[in-house]
Amino acid sequence: MRDFSKDHRWLSLNTATVRKQGDFVQIVDACARMGIRAVSPWRDQVATVGLERAVKAVRDAGLELSGYCRGGMFPSDAAHRQDMRDDNRRAVDEAKALNAPCVVLVVGGLPQYSRPGSAPSKDLGAAHRQVEDGIAEMLEYAKSVNMPLAIEPLHPAYAADRACVNTTKHALDLCDRLDPASSGMLGVALDVYHIWWDPEIHAQIKRTGKKRLLAFHVCDWMVPTKDILNDRGMMGDGAIDIPSLRRAVEAEGFEGYSEIEIFSHDWWSKPMDEVLRTCIERHRTVV
């Protein structure tokens, strides 16, 4: 396992971690000032400053990307299906412009939550089928511009609204069906917040292999968790054995960034530089 104790070369900041403290350009500037070499932007933050300005900010700061958040939200009713397709193509185009290594897919749950305005449904099986069909269609476009897609399995608490792919096994089953040759164009983004609880996770990481391991995200699980979405912990403050999971992905050949992604009202209330300094310190000591 790589030694992170001496520097933070392999730290990437998911820009949601400080989304309340500044816009995307301000976040990029702060990362450059702190010696953080990579970011993973969210599309709404890029849209706020404009794609062209975002591209320039990343280029001028000399930063790399560890991913681009997010494509997906595939389930919808028939009236919203074309909007879904167009939106996901835009995600690929934006990622390409920013020189991202992959688009992270948060696949969606039931149609009314994935694509607001869609007719309500409780048919989770139909949502699963729409997710698979949507990824297959998006993959064809992504291949045409050489932009890999990374399915992110989310904690089961999100099955209804954010993602009905809730285990690494389910995500890998989709990869095996849609990309049986392991071309490198379809893989997974593994976030410790979503996978740490899974009794099969180490076996599934071993199954993943290097070609399918496209992104690795870190934060912590607080006890008690007050808000399933916006009460993630800073690494070292919660229950997750982060080093064991990093050791497992690196044993399969993962050599990329450990991307810090923290949705937290607590950390959003602190000054940006304080958050970044803490991220750097924890990356060196507990990741």
C-alpha cells in the first residue's frame, strides 16, 4: 500500500466537500494554494461559473481531475426519457472538455425522484431495467469520445431516490453484461461511505480488478448519523476502517487518487482553508 504520510500527492478533492464556501473557481484556487493536485467537480458547480471558465481555471492551476460528478438518474417516464438522454450526453461532453478520467454515474431510483415530474412508480424492478438500458445507451456515446463511465453503488438507504444499484456486486454484474471484454470504458467508483458495511466487499473488490476500478472515494460514517445525505464524517471521525479498503483496492492495482467527498452541514460551516488543511492532515494519517 502506498505511503501517504509524507505528502498529499494522491489526494483529490471532490468539490462538494466545500461547496458552501465558494464557487468552483475559488475552490480550484484554494486547492492550488494548498498543493492539492486534483479535483472532482460537480456539474452544478461547473454550470454556475460556466464550462469555459471552469476549464480555464483547472488548466491555469495545473490541476488534474479524478472524476466528474455526475451522470445517471436514468429512470424516468416516457415524457422525460429524451431529457435524460440529452442530459447524460452533456455530462460526457463536459467531462471531455475538462479532461476528466471518467464520468461517475449515480444511477437513480424510482422515476419520480430521478427525473422530477415523471409519473410516480413503485416498480423497483422496472427502475433496475431502465438503469441497465440507460447505461448501455450512454456507453455507446461515451465510447465514441473515449470517456469511461464509473457506476457508483450507493448505500441501500438511497435505493428509492438516488441509486437503486446498492452493492458492488450489482454494479459489477452490470459491467460484466454491458462490457464483457473489460474494455476499460465501464467500471466502478467505490466510495467507502457506501460500501464499508457490505460483508462481501473484499471479495467484490478482488473481483473488480484494475480495469474496472476507476475511482476511490473516502470520508467516514458518523455514529449516530443525523442525516443520511449530509452528515458524512471527516476521515478518522467515524466507524469506517478506511485503510483496509484502500489496501484492498491497491492490491488490485489501483494507483489513482483517494478522492475526499464529504457532504456535511458541519464541515460546510467551517472556513474553506480549515477544511482543506484538515483533509490534508487526515489523508496523511488515517487514509
